[in-house]
Amino acid sequence: MKKTTILIVEDETVVARDIWAQLTELGYEPVAHATQGVDAIRLAGQLRPGLVLMDIGLAGDMDGIACAQVIRSQFALPVVFLTAFAADDVLERAKLTEPFGYILKPFSQREVRTVVEMALYKHQSESKTLAAKNRLQATLDAMPDLLFEAGLDGRIFDYHSNRADLLAVPPEQFMGKHVSEFLPAQAAQTCLAALQEAALKGCSRGSEYRLGLPQGERWFELSVAPMPAVPADQQHFILLARDITERKNAQDLLRETTRQLQSLSARVLQAQEIERRRIAIELHDELGQSLTALKINLQANARFKNRPVEDVTAENLGIVEDVLQHVRRLALALRPSMLDDLGLAPALRWMAEQNSERSSIAVAFHAVRLPERLTPEIETACFRIAQEALTNVVRYAKAKHVQIALTQEGESLVLMVQDDGCGFDLADMKARALSGSSMGVLGMHERAALIGGVLSIESAPGQGTTVRLRCPLRLRGALA
């Protein structure tokens, strides 16, 4: 076991030698002897002993009390005074240095041992307490929470926080006051209820309240626990208030997103059924009639031999051609082959030309030349978003002109569909989309999100509409 090192500060050499011998006999390790305060300070800094035995009445400009003050403040070493004086004024001065004990001259070996052991034990305890206090302070400084000490009645006695921006009022306006004096009624009631629960159950967790602060509304979660070792009639509690605004916002966003997804899923199922019904009607009315006519012609050709074969064949070929055209139209409605064969820009140009031919709207298309084809998911999403936007223009906008543009901005692809129609109220449109009565816009936003893009819509009554998609520019060659 390592011996405790001791620095002896004594201006009488004979006394110093006696102390040295007694300490050695007791199992300690004297490391140096100083006769003046300046030397004692230097040796204390160099050797950092476990204890300093200091004679109060040192000769020179600095007595033992002044020397002890320097050693305590600079090196935090425990000091035990040696003195032949018991005068009250001397003792009062010595107390200011917070000594760890006194040894009155003349002294016995037993007295030396007792005082030194008590001083070492006290220093060890204080060191542990100081270390624990420093750890606690570091923990508190690292916490982003608000901590308060309060009585059961809700009166605040102390607080700690490095987030003054989260306080409802400055500390001088709530210290010593009841929570109802500086918090809104609902927040104060939450705090009081949590204090009562902690008093009954030993703790309280999960209570929430909100405050209107200069930076906006903030939500807090409250945890309360009683302070230990306090008489029941003087019970104090620690209140920890944690800012959970970001968590609440995330929960609200999750709920809203879930509701949108539920609406979108329902709309997708409905759209699938509508599309299936349309294809079934198309097959029955168009292809069914044509194939029936072809069957009748073939049967008639067998019964009426006198009809020229060339006429029957020509009529049948015409029917087959009509069937093929219907099939092509169905295929194009489901997915234009041009999108797969030639890419996004030719498919958008074809869609613009088709809409110009079928409606009274002049649809213009402009695209920047890209070094190569875009990835399939980008092409499909852009085409469907443009298709939905153009469909809305034809149905609702009463527009005369539409501009479709496909451009590149840095590492982003930008698709824009702009019309000069009647426009609409954005807030009303969003409300209808969330209610499930207008799913086209919600579907466009969902397609944009799936490719890592952002869809924005600008519109106002009488000012037309601009739909803009910005998404990552992903080329097929980059995936090879």
C-alpha cells in the first residue's frame, strides 16, 4: 500500500526533526521540510503531497495562515496547523483557510496520528463529494431540459437550465412564486397535478403542456420526483421539463401522412375499378361488336356462295383494321409505348400534340437535350404528373394556352406545366385533397416523393396555374 506523503513546514529545526521521526514511525512518508512560506508554496506545487503540516507562527514576511491560504487556493491540498497558540484571533484567521485540523504543541504521537488520519479521511470525502458535484454539474450543463425545485404547493425555490429561451418568464419573475403566477392556467394545473401524483406515487412522468413563447408555440413533457432525505412537511420536488416540440410536430406529420396515404390507397383502389370498368366497356362495345361483325361475315360467306370473295375479304380486313386501332388506343391509354421506346421528351411532345388535336387548347412543349435517357422510374413519374396536370387543365382550367417545359438545373430535373386558365384557391384545393374528394393532386405529390422530388403548385383565382416538379437528375448510364 502506498504511503501518504507529507510536507512539513516548521521554522524550528528541532521540532521539524521530531515531527519527521514521528511521522516515519507512524508509517507516513515525509517528503520535504520548509522553514519559510515561499519555499513551502514552491515545494507544495512540485511534490503535491497528500498532506501539509503547517506551523502557524512561521518566521518571515508570510506566516503559516497566509501560506496555507495560497496552498489551498492553488493546489487544493489539505493543511493541518501546528501551533503553540490558542488565541481566539489566531484561530479565527486560521478558520478562513478551511484547515483540516489543529495540533497543539507540545503534542504526542497519538495526537499526531489521530489528527492526520482524520484530516486525510476528511480530504478524501471532500474530494469524492467535489468530484460527484462536478459530474452532476457537467450533466446538468449538458442537458437541454429545464429543471426546477418546487414545493408541493407549486412554489418555485430554485432552477437550472442553459436554455433561457425556453423559459416563460425571466428567473427573477418566477423565483419564490407559485406556478399559477407566471404560467398559463392549463400549464400551471398540469404542474400541480404532477406534483400531487409524485407525492402519492413517488414519481410522475408523461404529463404534457404547451407554452406560447416568442419563437412560437412549444410543447413540454414533465417529469417530477421528490427530493430524498427531507421531512414530509418540508418536502421539495425536482421538476424536469423537456422540450418535445419536434417530437409532437413529427407525430402530427406522421398522422397527416398516414391519413393522406389512407385516402390515396382508397382512391387507387377506386381508380383501378374505374379503369377496369372502362376497359371492359371498351372491349365489349368496340372490340366485341367488331369481332361479332367479322363472325357474321364469315358465316354469311358460307351460306351465300354467290357473293364475291373479294368483297367479303375487303370488308373483313376493314373490320380487323378497326379492331387493331381499338387495341392500339387501349394500349396507349394504359401506357404509351413511345415512353419506353423513345423516352420522356418524345412522349411528352406526343401527349402535347394529342391534346392540342382533341381540344381547343394550344399546348406547346419545350425540352432541353439530355446526354442520355433518364431512369425508368423518373420517366414514368414525370410523364404521369404531366398527364395528370394536363388532364386537370382540360377539365377545369378553361385555358387557351399551356406550356410544358422539361429543363435541367444543376443536378436537378425540372418539369413545369403552366396554363393561363381560371386558377383556383390553393387552400381549398388542399382541403379537398385531404378529404379524399380530389385525389389527383395528392397522387402527383406521392409520385414526386417516391422519386425523391418535390412538387409545388402556384395558383390563384383568375391567374392561371403552374405545376412544377423538381427531382434528382438520374441517367440510365449512371446505374450501369
